[in-house]
Amino acid sequence: MSLLARLLRRTLASKDDEAEIVLAASSTAGKKKDPTDTDRKKINDFLKLASVNDIDIKARLAAYRDCNAAIAELPPDAGERAEVLNKCIIIVCPPRNRFPPIARARAVVPSLSNDLNAFHRVVEGPATVLPDLEQVFEELFEGKDTVKHPSGLSALTFAFANLIAMCRSYPKYDDITVNQTSGLLDLYPLYGANDEDARDTIRVVEPDEIGWGLLQPDAFFEAGERLEFLSPATSVLLILFNRNHNSIARKLLKENQGNRWVDPTTLDEESDERQLQDDEIFGLAKRVNCAVFRKIVTTDFLKGLLGLSPLDDAPSIDLLTNLEDSSSHVNSVEFSLLYSWLATLSEHEVDVVKEALSQIDEDPEDVTTEELSDWYSEYANVADMDRSTRPCVGLVRGDGNKFNDNELAAVVQKATEASAHAFRARGTAELVGLFEISAMERARKYEVCTFNKFREALGLPPYKSFEEWSGNAEVAKIAQALYQKIENLELYPGLRGEKTIDGKGFRLGETMTYALITDLVQVVRSDYSFKQDQKLEEETKLGAEMIKTNTSNGSFGSSLPAVILDNLPNNYDYNSSYGLFPFVTPEKAKELLKERADQAAAENKPPVVPSPEDVDFGKPKPPTNTHTITDPKGAQQVLNDNKKFKNPLADDLAKLTDGLGTLLGHDKDSHADDGHNIISSLLADRTCMRRYTTFIETAIKRYLKRYSKRAGKRHEVNYQDVANGAAAAWAAEILCGITLDQKNKLTTEDFFQKLKDINDTLFGTVAPQDKFTTLKRAKDAAQLIRNLIEKSLEHATADPCEESFFDWLLHLLQELLLDEELHVHTNKPAHDFLVRVSASGKDKKELSATVLGFAVFTGITFAKTLGIAVSCYMADARAKERDALKTASTKERDAPKPLSTKEREALDRLLLGYVREAERLSQTGPTTRVATEDTTITLSTGETVQIKKGDRIVIDLAEAQENIDQTINPNNPTKISFLPLIEGTVPAAIKVIFGLKDVKPEKGNCMLSYLREEEKKRRNSKMRIGRKGVPLIQRIFDVLYVISFIYFLSWAWSALGNAFDHLNTVKCSNPTHIRPWEAYTMLPGPDNRTAPFIVTLDNPKKRRISFVDIDERDMRFKVSVNGKKKALSSDFVLDRRIECGDDAEQCLKKGFSQASIIVSGGKQVVKVEWVGKDTLPGTNLIDWGVDKSRRFMWKQEAC
């Protein structure tokens, strides 16, 4: 290619508006910056600590927090990030072999008994000064007042911490040297110690329930005696993890990665195969659920230990990298003493403990440690041990042995809004002193070391005085009176009375903080299951996705919100602070979020997401009554009445379209005219549907070719990918005027994903915990697509005569030099549709929002409907119907002569019947509506359901599938309401897919195969008629000739332009066509009158606009400009028998009503209104007749 040609191609590319918009959007999509000098210093200061032997935990954590903030700003592949990840473990958690006492314990220290799961004593040398325990509690532990946690942590934080403690340690009552748990973070309170525990107590047992890998509803293994004296929220969290397991199990079966499993109902209830499938799904669901639990510990919980607030970003430094240097763990008695949170109990939780102790003694304060120990030992003999039916925290089970969602949510929300108490010396409630004394007794029985020896084992310097240890002169004086020397201070009192460290996190003592970080990180890193989690994607991509850190999830990467929101979906809005930030009180969350927003603004950083305005800090309102409708008749009544039952998506639609968009059948009545306008613009004449059908057929063939892969003599393809591709092409090319799959433009896959993100956001098909992420993507997608639509609207309404001389010259040179066809004035497929939409005169931003809503709705509906239909008839059980469909799909192609119009229509009705039947049988997800007034729903049985204003109605026909007639009857299908577009195009797509040669289903999700006919080679397929083969010298002379001729024309135009212009101020001399005849359809408006045709013209030149009635001779109309009557179309003799179709010239010859106006330059609003003559007898109302429409044609000419 010559230099001139290359320069020309670059010039043309630089003028591509679509590419510019797409590139601009991609260039601003979350780019990370290079580190600043300040950031580099923070990172370097942290890395220097790798070579420092002395451990100053405060300095290390402060450096960690600074480095974490700096790293968060860097790209994932930044060199600084990699270096920090490589060294963070030895900085925050130095290797244990640096400290011999603990290293020996981890390797060779003998256990306290011969039991395989016995506790170990890590540090030898017991404490020898042992003051009276009650005196120790009363003087060092017991609080004289209450102090709320300075970080605003909620009681739920330590309710969750209880689960960690219950996993790490559970001494036997008859032998405290033996731990009943593995000590790993394996959700022991839910599953037990092994598979036998779970099978015997909490797994489903009924034969018809086996095969899904489920747990019994809301059941957990923990016997219950430990839970009696813990926060009620701890028990509810266990119930939520039960539900999380079952949710994961169902998703795993649906995902069915590797096609390992089948629908359990197809297997014999007593078969080994069904039990084996149940075991496999259960095992994998347990793995994922435990991985989720570990993820919460290592993000949400560890964040607090590191001094970060719940509203800080999840740690960017991965403390779990480089697993090769991780060593095994043992059940240490010293570390088991760390997990005590009694000082943090809220006032409500203290009341719960008081009530529980009253089971032992009427006066809870009189209970002794001996009585408590006896009660623990006898609990299993007196309590209800049936995990599937027993009550929990005062709650009673309901239908299906499940607890009421509202009651569970109330417990969690109460723990969220209640502030935990500060962890401090002399801060524990008097009533729980019994448990503090029991812990100290157990420590003495274990003969644990002193506090300073434990610090030395950790590598921390020993304290030299009680004042240095406590930071409080009064506490130091009391401790000294009890223990004489700091070296004599026992471990448990030392942990409980140590001065706390600063930060926004848990604010525990230095020793306890460091020991907990070290212990939790080591326990996770040494867990074989955790190491296997790194390979989880090989077995389930869904599970692997669940344990990834998502910093855009609205809760700054926290993982517990997903468990809460997913398992109590009706009790939390996606933006509720109670759900997003459960480890902090709503008041503190609001304060912290405002701080982050202000800091981002001050440092000129991108706005924090979510912003304070995005979050609802009020307490979630109890959900209104929810009615689940499984009856088809009742469902139809709800779905067909948008006034009484509104779709709760209007708010999300407003967020995506600046309050301007509409979604047909799902939006507010104020947008009814928009929906009417867009439908009439899409189906403006009788030929439109034929064009759309042809487009869909071509698109299906295109994507079949693109996605098909050879498999021997056959080709295999994912038919849902094909459906999605055709849907994307339809929405982009026919509706939005967007070009796909070209350089620097959107791909088909990208565009469909953007439509899906918007659709998922609007229709609530995205999980609540993912709503912020999807909403962000949907907002970005909506803005990009709207920008592209607005540019298409500009092109559609632009005057072709206004193309600049430079543009015209570029296109001519393109044809001469680049062998590319001249495409000046070539319209995109969406041109006519966008022109008609623009005729309303509305602002292009409002029009782009309306077109976007329609594109999303029709595109996703098409893909979903086609996918359901193909899936239905690709099922093995539908082989008979599949053969019938294959015959019907090839009928027209194989017919000896073309089918008549009636035969084609009958064939289309048959194919549509198959589509309707598939839709009827599909188990689509539930749809939600909200009642706007009191009303009644009538069911097929004649029963009625009373609905109150504000009630939620969930339409879930999937629940009624077992009672639905499974017989396919395409000749008399259920009347399921589709848009005319879907009715016209889906059967055409079905015809292409089932018309493939020997099409049949294949293994795998949405897979089919077919025999692909050999394509005839076209010898000259790439040859162009025209400029090919022309010598280069001839092309150069052509260009010079054209340039000279153009220069002469431009000079002549400049000299004579003004002289001609003033002659055309009164009439239109020498009119030139700028827009050909275009048809427009008038349809009945909301009041059954014709909606007027309105178009806004904004051009500097004068033009003539002509109008003529078409089809039947039956309409007269009035034409106005800027509100002033300009013309009344010509009179005529009303006679509907006279027809002219859509041939404008024939209509004029046959005396159809016509009008012509001259419009001056500038912005002008042209309006066409029906004025007769076809009225109903005795009225001035239009007689719509059978077609329910009127059409006219119009054209524009430059004067």
C-alpha cells in the first residue's frame, strides 16, 4: 500500500465516531496509577522490616497499614506489589524457626495425653505464683462501668469470633487434655469432626431428598451447651452457613461442571448411584462452604486484627502466599486461651447469659464453676438432640422445619446495631466472671507458662514492669499486689489486662493481637483443604468465584455480607449498611464512609464506591407480606396488570438512564407514550417484520459459523452462544445503530455481556451481594451504549447535503486509492428506525435511554426465549418433538415448489406453537411484583388471594411444574404473551437451527452437533469489480484529475452561491432529493385517538416536505410547523376499496390525499395530525377498522 493510501486509511480511522467513544470509555475504565514518591516510601519502609530481627508489633502493623493503602493503588502486575507479596509473611508473621521454643513445640513437643487429637503445651515452665482466682477476677477483670468499643465494632463481630473459637478448641469434659475438634477452620460447629458426624446428625435422610447433597433445613452439629452462653447471633450465623451449604449444593448441581451428575429424580431412590451422587455433591459443597468461612476469617476478621476498620479495603497484601514454607500446626493450650471475647459482650448479650444461667440456679449470680461443669457434662442427656427439629435461641421452627427469616434477621440486625464493649482490663461484666474463672482454672490445669515467657516464645521482648504492661497505674498496682513481679504474671490475666494498641480495628493487647494473627495465618496456611482451595476451579468455577476477593462488592472486599444477603434476601436491601458492614454499627459506618469520601476528595482520587449517598444506614424494614403464586391463571392476572402490580425495577432503571429510560411493560405509566412510539417506529410498515426475520436468519447462520468447532465429521456448537450472538447483533445493528466486531469497536460478546449486566440489574437476577458490582458495570455499559446511540441518532437525523467538502473528498479518495466501495450516504440497518424514533421531537438523551431500554428487553428476551426452546427440544425426552420440528424446519427448503402465503403463515404458527409450549414448560426463575393497591387474585381453582397495598407477589411457576401437563401441543399452545417482534423472529431462528443437517444434542451444557454441508468454492470470491488491476500511474492521474475538477467546482459554487440563494426564498426551485419516501404508521394512542407524528428539523437550508396517504384511500391530515397550521391535505372521495400499497407515486396518481410545505432553515418542529374522513357514524372519532393503523409517506427535498 502506498504512503498516501496509508495516510488516508489512518485519516479515515481517526474520524470513526464509534471507535472514539469505545476507546474513550475503555481508557477511563479503572486504570491504576504508578506509585507516588510517598507510596514508594511506605512500601520501602515496610520491606526494610524483613531484615529486622526485633519485633515491634505496633510498628510492623502501622507499616503494614501504610503499605496496604499504597499497594491498593497499584496495578495487579506492578513489580512493587510482587515484591511485597513475596516478603509480607516474614514481616507480619516471622517464621517460627526464628523462635526455638515454639519451633520445638510445633515439631516434637509431646502432647498432654496419648489421644491422637490431644492438646500440646507449646512453652514449658508453668506459672508458679497462683493467687486466688476470684480475687484476680474481681480486681483485674470485673468492670465498674461500661465503655463502648472505640472502633465502633458491633456485637456481631465477636459473635462471629465465637465460631472461630469453637472450631479451634473444644476440650472434652471428662478429659480436658483432648480436643474434640481438628483445630482447623473447618466449620466444626456445623459439620462435626468427620463425615460420620454429619451423616448421623444433619444430612438429609429421606430417600426422595437424597441426590442433591443437602443438609437438613437450619440444622447444625454442635450439641448446644456452648451456644447457650454465647451471643444468639452465633447460633443464627451457624444457621446461615447451613443455608449457604444448601445454596451452594443446588448451584453445583445446576453448574454440573464436567457433567458428573444427573437430575436426582431420574435415579432410583434406593440406588447406590443416587447415594454416591449425594455424597459427591455434599463433599464439594462442604469444601466450598468451609473455603468461604476461611475467606471471611482471612479478610473480614483478620482485617480488624491488622488495625483496619471494616470499611477499609480488603488487604491488598496476601498473607497466604508462598505456601511452600508453611509448617503444620498443633492444638496448643496456650493459643486456645486467646479466643476469649467475654470483655466485649454487649448489654443484651449479658442479659442472654443471665437467662441461660438461670437454668442452673434461680439466682444466676450464685452459680459456681463446679455447677457449670456438671451442667455441661449432663447437657446431652437432658437437651433435645434432634438437630432437625430442636428450637434455637428461643425461636421455633415453622413449615419444613425452617426458622422464620424475619426472626433470624432480627437477631443478626440486633447484633449489628449493638456496640460491642471495649476490650480492656476491668471491663468484664460481673455476671460472666464465672466463665473467666473457669478459663483461668483450665489454664492452671494445663500448667501453662507465664505471660512474659509466652511473649518471648513469640519473639516479643518481655515486659520489665507492670506499668509497661498495663499502661494504667491503678491496674499495675493491683497486678503487682497479686503477682509481686512482672515475671510471675499468668498468661490469661496477662492477655486480658495488657494495654491495647491503636488503630481502627479490634484494639486488643499487643501480645494477643500478634498471637492471634500468627495463629490464624499459620492454621490456614497449614490446612491441606486450604491448599486444595487453590485448585478449586478445576472442579467448580462457581465455587472458585465465591472465594475470590471482590473489592467492588460494595463492602470493600468483605466476604460475610454475601452469606447474610444471599440467605436472608428479603430482609436486607442490597445497599443496607446492616448487610454491607455487619462488623460495625450503622452510626460508625456512616462516619467512616464519610471520612473515606472526604479523604478521596481531598487527595483528588476517584470517588469512593459506595459513597455515603449510596448506602442506607437505617434499620431494614421488616418485609411486607409475600405471596407466592404458582397458579398459571393467578400469575397471568398479576403479570398482565401493570397498574396494580408494578415491577420494582423502576429505581434501578432510573439509575442507569438518568431517570429517562423505559422498559416495555415494566415501567411507569408516564412512559406509555414512549413505548407506543418505539413499537410504532419499529413496525412502521408491513414489510418491517419480513426484514427483521431475514436479519435474524442471517445472524443465526453467521454465529453458527463463528462458534462451530469440528468434531470428526460433525460440527459442535453451543446454541446459547449462537442465540446470544444473534440477540446482540439485533440490538446493536437494528435498534442502536452500533457496529460490532470491527477494530476498536465492541465485540458481539462484549455487547451482549453489557446488555446482560443491565438486564440482571433491572430484573434482580443478580445476587444481592453482587448488586454493587453489577450495578457499576451496568452503569458504565448503559452510559457507553447511550453515547453510541446518541451518535447514531445524530447521523440518522443529519442532512446528507451537509457533508463537508473534506468528508466527500476523503470518501472519493477511499474508493480510488484503497479499492473500497464508495459508501457516502449509505445508511446503517437502524437508520429508518432511528429516524422514526427521532420524529417525536424529544431530546436525544431521552431517546437514547428509551432505545437502550428497548434493546435490553428485546435482546435478552430473544436470547432467553430461543435458548429455552432449543433446550426443550434437544432433551432426550423430546426426541419425538425434535424430529417433528426438524421436518417442519426443512419443509419450505425441501418443497418442490415455493409455499403459498397461507402455507408459510401456517408453518410459522406451528413453529411459534412449539416455542410457546417450551416456554410453558420451562422452569424460569421467580418474578416479583409489588401491589400498588388492595386487590384480589383469582386462581384456576376459584380460590382467591387477598392482596394488600405494598405486598410482594412472587410468581414462581417452577414450583407448579409437577402438576403441569407435559404433553406438547404446538397446534393449540398456551397463550403466552410475547412481543410481536419475538413472535416473528424466534420461529425463524428455530427454523435455521433445527434445519441443520442431522442436528442432535451433545453432552455438555447447551451443546448440539450437526453435519455441515460442504461449501462450494468460489474462485473469484475475493475479486472486486472496478479498480482492481488498474495500474498505479493511472490511479495517480485519476486523483489529480478529480482534485482539479473539485477545485473548479468549489470556486464556481463560491462565486454563484449567493446569487442563487436569494431566488429560492419564496419557492423551492430545482429541488433535489435528500430523503426518499419513508413510511410512518399512526397507531391508536392511550385514548384510542391517533398519536400525532412529530419531527424536529434543525438545518441551515430551506427544504420542501411532501406527504401522501397510502394503503387505502381513507385519510386526510393537517400539517403544522412550530404550532401553526401550514397545510391541510387535499380533499378526496372516501373509498377504501381503492388501494395503492406503499408506492407513493401510484397513490398520488389515484388521488390520495396529499400535502406539500416549504420549511425555512433553522430549528423547525413539524407535526402531522389525522383530521378525517374515516370517522365512526355520528362522531368525530376515527374508524380504525381491522388493521388498527393508518399510514402515510413523506419525503424531503433541498431547495
